[in-house]
Amino acid sequence: MRKLSLLTLILVFLLSACAPNFGNSNEEVQTKEKTKGKAIIPKYNISDKYYRTILPFKPAEARGLVVNNINTRYDLNEFEMGLMRIAQHSFDTDKYYFREGQEIKAETVQLWLNRKYTKEQLKENKLKASQNIGLNPVNTGTVANPSSPIYLAHILEHDYLTKDDKGNVKLGGVTIGLAMNSTYYYKVPVGGGTLQKDQTIPKAEIESQGKKIAAEVVNRMRKIKSLSNIPITIAIFKQEVKSSVVPGNFIAYTTVDSGSSTLNSWQKINEKYYLFPSADAQNDHRDDVTSFLNFKQDVEDYFPNFNGVIGKAFYVGDQMQDLSITIPIQFYGKTEGVGFTQYVTGLVMQYFPKYLPVSVSVTSVNGPEALIVKKANETEPFVYIYQ
């Protein structure tokens, strides 16, 4: 019989069994960065999928730019977490510690994200010749008919630090994410206002431009003193359209050896997110969608006062790696919510394969109601009822 655990009991056990003891478990180290001082490395790591983070936490230099340059919060989350996932090919989570990017300054990133300008355009934008370092191509057309799209939307830096036997921490590697537009949005003056237009960019063009930009970014990084002799991993991320409810994905990455400016061979990344149900998912993964639709149908038959069942599936190649489901529903009482959660938990165990991690978030107008988590190859799901 599956167990249904209430909030208080779950919280007590989780905190006592899993949480780090910050009073005596953290490690104090000496930084050898530009600003020397003491820092803390938490000894507890919640998963080998993540890096331990150097404390006190320092926001990235270009943190303020990311919200304006990335299309959706889904893209933002995947851009950050996917880049960390790629970093694990080069930087072991047991040996390296994470820090948000500090080496490439926000002003530099902003200038790199510009177009290249003609002399006349420099004057119009009130920029100096030394600031004409945009990585996007010059627009030799007009505002209404640009000669080329803006390919590069954002640059994300992640730093990875190492610790020696004496407890000194220093920069040991850097990953760079290049967020590329799959759709170029631009505004055209019309009468007293503006009209937004868009241009779809083919994937092959995104990839070729991304690789070209990556080579130039590495050359420029090597001219920064702190980055002149460290290994670099650089990856290309394809953003989704602004209306998408699933994130984009990384399409390729490469590495650069210490002290070198030459990019090693590019590695393709065959990852993609799908919305369940959707035409794309139905065309590419019919069997998986059928299982989801059967699950959805049983939810609908048993509880008619629901607002829909939506899934987000993550694929590597043709294999689904993770499925997140959201069920918004209006409950008339707490006992109904408990009963519904019990029922859905059974459906999760019935319809989805053992190897597949599945999470279900049940929500109402009052906020989150329940969380169901089935880990890969586990027979007992974790169930969390919000009080």
C-alpha cells in the first residue's frame, strides 16, 4: 500500500536526516582571487548532479542583463542548469566548486551583445570606436528590412574553483553559454507607433553562427589576465520562441585546453523538451504521448472539476529522461485533495515505466496542494501534502 506522508512528518524527517549542520559541517578556505579573504565551502552536497557553491554568494557580473535578453523563464532556467550539466564533462563535481561568473564584466558582455556598427551608426549610438566590439553582424539594411538577424542574445559565465592541500581556492576553469535566437524579434516604426515583426532563424544557421562567435569569444577571453591560461568549455544554446511553455536546448559544446585559443572538436548535444500533449510530441514520440494521454483521461474521468493536465518531457536522443506534470484543480475540501492525490499516485505508478523519473505538482487557486515524486526504479513514491 502506498504511503501518503503529511507535511509536518515529512519535514521533520527530511530536516533531521538530510540537512547539513551549518554549525560544524562547513569548511573555511582562503581565496586567491582578486579580493583575497576567507570563504566557506559547504561540506554537504544535495546531489552529485550539482556543485558545491562558494560562500558568501556573489551574483554574476552580467546578472542584470539576463532577464532582458532571455525570452522566457523556462529558457532562463534551462540555460543556467543545462550549462552546469555540460560543465560536468570537464569539471568533476567532487573536485570543483561553483561560483557565478566574475571574470567578464557586465559592461563588456553588453558591448559584445551589440551589433557591429558602421561609423555613422557609432555616432548615432554615441559609442566610441573602442566600444565597437559587438559579436552580432552589422546591419547594412534598414530598420524595417535588416540585412541579418541578431543571432547572439546573451552570454553566461560560470566559474569553477579548485582547492589545494593548504585550503587555498583559486579559479580552475570556466564554462560559457551562448544563448542564440531561434526567432529574431524587431520593431518597425508605423505611423506614431511600432509594429513588432519576427524572423525565424534555421537551426543550421544558429549552429554555424554560434560556432563562429564561440571562436571569437575564446580569443577575447584569453586577453583577460585571469582567463589567459585556464581550461574553457563553451556551449551553444538555442532559445525557444517567446510564447513557448517549454525551454530551448543546448545543441553543441566544445572545450579549449589551458593556455590555448584553439577550439577542440565540437560535440553534438541531442536534447529536447516537449510539451505533452502537443503535435510535435505526437509526431516524434507517439508511444510516450499515448501513455500520458491514458493517464490524463483517467484523471479527467475521476475528477471532472479540473482545469487540465500538462506535461513537460525531457529527452536525450529518443529516450525520455524526465517527466514533470502539472495538474491544476479546484478542491472543495482538504479530504478531497488527499483522496485525489492518492488516486493520482496510483496512476503515476501504473502508466509510466519504472526507469522514468516522474514528478506531479497538484495546484489550486490557493497555491500548491500536493507533490508526487517517483524516482527512477523505485517502487515507493514520495508524496507531500501541503497544509
